[in-house]
Amino acid sequence: MKLYEITNISQSKSIDFDFIEHHCQQALTMLQERKISVWKGIYNSDIDCELLTPHKRRSKNTSNYYTMLLSNLPNWKEYPRRDYSIICTTKPQYAQNYGHLYYVLPFDGANFGICPNYDIFEVNLITDSRSIDMEEMNEVWKRCNFSEDNFQQFLEKFVNQYNGNLMEIRDYCFPLWKYIKNLPRPTSKIDALQFFMDLYDPKRLGFSYRNLPTEFEYNREVWTDSPCYFINADNHKYELTKRYGL
């Protein structure tokens, strides 16, 4: 996992303890109390100790549809925007699959979106005779040739080419076609908006959001729009243990 979603603010080879104790005390306390904390794995990184902040991002290694939708649908407004967030995990062993392990210390009071399982791609939008997860749904919208980056154009095409979309969906993703065919035909972008709000409804899918210092569940993908202080776990675990008793 590369840091394409993050802007560097400051970099150092040593931990700025004064800074993190002032800005990230809640995350430090969670570590000290052995509570579930936040981690990230990064390939090919020369980051040691850095303050990083999210910037505009789009999905890597997959199409951008779910990132665009979750960042624009009204029923996701209480969540950090996926397209301006740092994506992390609450399981350090999972983070290590992506490279060097980092402690992630968000600012006090940071808002987090929390997936119902370890990877957002594994969230099932439709559960029928065959489940359709977030990643497969991305491929449906890609086959329909919807815009990946313009939310309004995405809605317009869903309405204006509805019959053609249904045929494409029927041939490629029958469970989604079954889901759609009994619903009223959308005649406006407002109708389309409601359709996608229902399909990607965070409560129905088991997503939640919370602010620090509320504890996380283990082995969940989480994301935040807060600046975060990254610390290389391999290089600095001894220092952190000595100072905070980790």
C-alpha cells in the first residue's frame, strides 16, 4: 500500500514526543491501555517518523466507483470522505501484508469510518443466491461505462440509459438485475440518488463511525480524514515501549 492518499507535512528520524503528547494523546493512551489501535503497512517507504495529512485520492488497483459514491451519497455525510482519507487497519498482522508496519496516531477527537469486516471489498451489497460485494459492484458500473469521477454524470447516465443498463446488468450480474427489476424505474437524478443511497446504505451494510477515544473492533478496515503521526514500528518500538510501557 503506497502513500498516494497522504501529503507529507514534516519528516524526522526521531519521534517528536512533545508533539504527539500534545496532539495525539488519546491514541497514545489507547496503546498504553492495550486497546485496539490503528496501523498501516507501506511498501517501499523511507518514512520513519512523519506527520501526514490526507489529500484528494482515488482508488488504486480497482475502479473508483465505491470511493466516489461513499464520498458523495448524503447518508454517508457523517463519515470521513473516502476520497480525502487515510485508509488503515486495526490488525497489525494484516497491515504487515502491505509492507513496513507503522503505528498511526491520529489527532485527538479524530473521526473514523469503520468497515464491518477486514476489507471494504468484502462487504456484500446484495445477499441473494449469489452475493455481490463492493469490488464486484465496481465492475458492474465499469461495464455500464459510468463515470468514475463525476458523481452527477454517474447519476445522469444511470437514468438516461436505464434500459441499456438493465440489459448489461442482466447479462453480467443477474443478482443485481433481480434486485433492480422490481423497483420503480428512476425518472430523475433524485430517483437515482435514492436508489444508490439504498444500495450503499451504511447502516444496512453494517458500517459505523466514531470519534476517538472510542475503542475500535479488531481486524477492521478503518479510515480517517484527520492528520496522523506515523511511526515506523520496526525502528521505534523500543523507544515507545520504554517511554509508554507498550
